[in-house]
Amino acid sequence: MGRRASPLSTYDVAVVGLGIVGACAVHALARTGARVIALDAGAPAGGTSGTSFAWLNSCKKEPEHYHRLNAEGMAEHRRLAQELGADGGHHDGGSLEWAEGGDERELRERVARLASRGYAADFISRDRARSMEPGLAIPDHVREVAFYAGDAWLDAPRLIRAVLEAARKKGAEIRPNTPVRSLRVDGASAGAVVTDGGGIEARALLVCVGPVTRAFLAPLGVEMPIERVYGQLTITSRPPVALQRVVHAPGLHFRPDASGGLMLGTDDLNGPVIEAASPAEREEIAERMLERARRVFPAARDVKVMEYRVGVRPMPADRHTVAGSVPGVANAWMIATHSGVTLGPLLGRLIADEILRDTPSATLAPFRPERFAAARAS
Ligand SMILES: Cc1cc2nc3c(=O)[nH]c(=O)nc-3n(C[C@H](O)[C@H](O)[C@H](O)COP(=O)(O)OP(=O)(O)OC[C@H]3O[C@@H](n4cnc5c(N)ncnc54)[C@H](O)[C@@H]3O)c2cc1C
């Protein structure tokens, strides 16, 4: 067990936050036999992880060490999918992407770079792409389509349920609807998490609160620049021709939704546009996404918008994962990351190992919280 642990605590580790990151950490901790308590303010998967596009990939993750972290995250998902079977919500089949105009060159260069790193990235003919996805309309002038054979998408709420159930069977205590109001700090150590029902002591604390990380850690005097970036996804009714995999077309990305419909997202109708939009404007944005879907997936001609989901990405200021011990608090660890669906199982396992064995992971070395000018008040 890591630094300055109190030998009297009931629990070895208290995990705060049960999105994909916290849930996977609970799973990894519980399987070692550690005594774990896990708390969420609402329902597990009720945060960003339940409103994610959840594409498991490392296609645009730069520089190389961040790309490799995400590629390792994908491999960890494959291992977990084998362990959990259908309950794990893992849907392989790869992903397809094409570009037009000035973006074609960037795509060619990216596919070449990814392939040179050993990532499954290649070009296939337009006809082959059409045979894989008969519902797609790929413009005639697009001769080749990028195919990333190792990519997948995840039914993240399903995976979260499955890993928490597995952890519960190993003795983990899971408490939904239990907001942590504050952390009690004794000297330089976190003594307890304070809930409405009182304090809960644990020898170590792991903070996985996603987009509220900055506000959560601020009372400890820890300034962690985790920004909040809004995004919107639109869910349609079921199309008559099923989509099999993740597709990136100019102006739209989409994939099958667990409901049988399509999940649609865009890069331009995103971030501040969504944050500032009223509910009526968000409905309009959902309809605009559907219009785009009808152009690239004519099989969606008669589908309807069933719902739209707005999520808030936890976005570290330099866009890269933050994982490790909380600066200045001897027995507290944190994980905050974008790409958290791809990375959750890997980060959960690595941080569990660090907490229980007190051995820093070499893989996480470039992603430590200390890289930000962390300041702890006295
Ligand atoms: C539109 C969109 C598309 C995305 N697409 C992808 C993608 O394709 N691939 C990918 O890998 N990633 C994607 N992401 C990012 C990914 O979804 C996130 O990185 C990930 O879900 C973060 O998980 P998390 O567990 O850290 O946070 P969350 O899922 O938000 O979980 C944090 C939990 O902490 C709890 N909590 C907060 N405060 C407290 C408290 N005081 N006490 C107790 N509990 C508390 C919350 O209730 C919540 O359940 C996308 C995100 C968005 C919004």
C-alpha cells in the first residue's frame, strides 16, 4: 500500500466517481482482494461516460507516447471483452473514414504514420467499403477509404455495470447516490471522504470525478487545469439497413447505438456552440446532424431523432491524460482524462497497481499531475 497509510482504516481504498474510469479502477482494485468502497453522487455511468461517442481508437492521438497509451488502452479493452463476454458491451469491426478536398492529404499522411507505428490502418477500395456497409453513400470521386481494423465502439454503461458487478462479487462496496461533500485532510494526508452520512476512512483515496475534477480538488489547494468541453450526440430510430461499425465522413461521425438506432456526432457543432445553445437550439442541431446522416447513409432517409445527449468532456489543459498521486496529498491519487472510454480499463489497472504496490508505472510517467504547476496551500 502506498504512502502514509493509516493502519486503522476499514477500507484500503475509497474511489470517488463511478464513470468508466472509476468503475474500471474499482474492478482492478477488487480483483486483487483489496477492501474497496466506491461512491458516486448519482448513478454509475450517469456522468460523461453515459453521453460519450465511445469510439475505442488511437487515430488522432499525438504525440507518439499518447498514441501508444491509447493503443494500449484498446488492447486492454480486448482482454476485458474476452473476460466479460457479451456483458462487456465491446463491439469490434473496425472503423471507416474518408476525406474530401484539402483534408485528403492529412488523411493519407495520418494513415501512413499510424501504419508505420504498427497500428491497423490501411486504405481499402470504395467498393470494399460499400460491401462492408451497404447503407453508405460514398461519393464516386472518393476512390479509397481508410480502414482501421482494430477500432471498436463500446456500450460504456453496459461495461460499467458489468465491471461493478464483478467488483461487488469480489467484496467491493458500491454506493450510488452518495455525493462526497469534501475531503478531510490530516496534515498532508487525506483522512476521510465526507458524505451526508458522515466520514468514511480509507488508507488511500482515488479521485475519478471526470469533468468536475478541478472544483473537487480546489479545496485541497490543488489547482488542476481540467477544462470542461461540451459535446452533443444525436440518437435516431432504427434504420432499415443496419450499420456495423464506426464511420467518419466529412462533417459527420456515426456508429450503431445500443438501442439499434444510429448515434451521430460532429466536430463543428461542438464545444462552445453546444454549451451556449438553448434546448430549442440543441434540438435544431440534432435535426441538422440527421440531415447530414441522410446524405452519407441514405438508409437513414426515414429515421427520426429519438433523443439528443449533451455531455461534458474532462479536458486537461494540454489535452493529455492526468494520472498519478495528487501533488501534496500523501495518500491520494487521481485520474482525469479525455479519451477516457478508450483509456478507462488500462488507467484503472495501472493506478490500482500503483496504489496497492507503491510502484510507479513507467507507462504513466509522461502523464503525471506534477507537470502542471500544482500548488497546495500550506
Ligand atoms: C460527446 C462526447 C464524445 C466523446 N467521444 C469519445 C470517444 O469517442 N472515445 C473516447 O475514448 N472518449 C470519448 N469521450 C470522452 C469520454 O467520454 C470521457 O473521457 C470519459 O467518459 C470520462 O470518464 P470519467 O469516468 O472520468 O468521468 P464521468 O463519466 O463523468 O464520471 C465521473 C463520475 O463522478 C461522479 N462524481 C462527480 N462529483 C462527485 C462527488 N462529489 N462525489 C461522488 N461522485 C461524484 C459523477 O456523478 C460521475 O458519475 C467523449 C466525450 C463526449 C462528451
